[in-house]
Amino acid sequence: MKEENTCPDTHKQRLKWVDYAKCFSIFLVVSFHSPHKAEGYMGDILQLLRMPAFFMISGLLFRMEKYPTLKYFIKHRSIQLLVPYFFFFLIFYILWLVGGRNWIGGNDMECSIWQPLFEFVYGTPYLIIAPYWFVCCLFSIQIIYYLSIKYLPRPLALLFFCVSPILCSFDAFQNLPWNISNAFLYIPLYAFANQYKDLIKGLSTKHILPASIMLVVALTGIYCMKDYHPAVNNLLRTVYSVLIIPAYVFFIKAISYCIKTDKAAQFIGKNTIIILALQNYFVGTVKLTFPSWVNEGSIFTNIIMTVLNIAFCCIPIYFINKYTPFIVGRGTYFENKLKTNKE
């Protein structure tokens, strides 16, 4: 996700806290994939932030006017999302074929060599690069959102975004390709952040009281959550995630103001798509190498592993950006392709 270039003086500050938001969100994602993650009520709260925050950030950065045609929009999003999806899948699939199945063992040994290819085409690459379900889901969200905003009356589009979490709970919408079911679940967050981006960017101390009330309502709601029909649960969790957004933004802005690590935040924030691809393999390596340490750990083990994981990922990030930026859709070739094909 790239920050849009704008002229207002608020751009630098906005970029700063958005990078910190990306850092905190990827920390939550890596922590969730590591042993001894937060469970129970705290786990439920973090679930309202982990992936929803990423979709919120993506919606916040989207500008309709930047994409005059559907063709250019699809080409732009394909370069930003599908190019890294293809290359990272290809790299890890080859490693999996060469010796990964024997190394990992378990259910991998029973899988056909074609199964990962089917998953790749279907947009559900769970066997080879599971976290990239998010990439496929985000691509689906962005296409659905673009088409809805461009071709539907605004009230009808907004109504669709509001009821979409209900749709994904029905059998007819389950197991759709490219995580369209999850796209229906998360598109309200993307739409909310995009439609009210000025409000989110302009949050200040005078909004602390309403933000606090919204946070209390969300935390109370998730604490009292019962096993309702999936449609009701999906809708409630979406509402609670939206209610948490203002408090989350205040929290991130406070961190960006108090912790002066802007360059590190920007570096990690710009490369979350690489961390997303690599982090599971780091966790798997640690599990196989230090099983006793992992099995006997605690939440502090989780935090240590998460920090080390992200730090470890910075090494390949540096080399990818320096020597093979095409893997993540960057570099002169893709920049020129977007410039020459903008219509």
C-alpha cells in the first residue's frame, strides 16, 4: 500500500501515523501466527483490529480520482498486489517441491503437487503462502468497491456495503473464489474509511469523548457477544470494528508522537506485503528448531518471536528492494508501465 502524494501540509503528519498504523497491524498479524497468542476476551478484541485495521488503512489511502478507467485501476492493483502474490507463491512453491514437504512433514506429505496450484488460481493459497489470503481478499474488495462507487448510485452502494457482512454468512456465498466471502465481510471497513477519510484524518482532542464512548460500546458488545446466527455475529463484529476505529487512530497517533522511530516505521509500513509473505516461514523454522522453548513459552515468548520475526524479515526486505524490486511490483519497469498505460 502506497501513500498518495498530496499537497496539503497535513500530508507529512498523516503519512507518519499511517506508517505506525501499518507497523502495529503487521505486529498483530505476526503475533497471531506465533505460538501463545492472546486468547479469550483479549483475543476477541485484537481480532477487531488485526485484519480490519489493514482494510481500514487501505480504504483511507484510496482515491477514486487517481483511476480514471476500470482498465487502469485493475492494472494498477494487479501490479501492486498480484505481482507479489505470483512471485512469492512461485518461490515458496518451488522450495516446497524441492524439499519443503519432507521438512515440514504432516499433512503436506499427503497433498498432491497440484493442490497448491489449484489454490493459487482460486485465490486461496493456504498450503504454500496462507497469509496471502489477505492479498486476494483485498484485491476483490478493491474491485467490488470501485465498481460499486463508479456505477451505482451512492445511496445504493452504501446500502450494499452495510449489508454485505450478512451475505457472507449464507451458504450461497461460501467458498467463492478469491476470498469474495471475506471481501463481503470486510468491505464495510474499507468503505467507511474511504467515505469518511477526512473525518478520520481530522480526529483531534475534541473528539476524545465520543471516541471513548464508541470504544466502551464496542468492548462491552464483544464481551457480551453470544453465539447468534452467523449473519448477526458478522454484522455485530463489523459494527464493533467500526466503533473502535476512532480510538485506534488516537492510539496510533499518540504512539507516532511519543516514539520517534519514523524511518523504521516507514520502512516496515512500506513493506508489510513482504513481511506477510515471509513471517509464517520464520515461525515454522523456530518451531522446528526450538520446540521445547516454543512449547513451554508464554505471551512474552509470543512478543519476542513477533519482534524477532519482523526484524528478521528486514534483511530480505532490504535485498528485495535493492536487487529484485520487481518481485513486489516496484522498479522502473512497472513505474513506466503504469505511466504509459494511464488512460
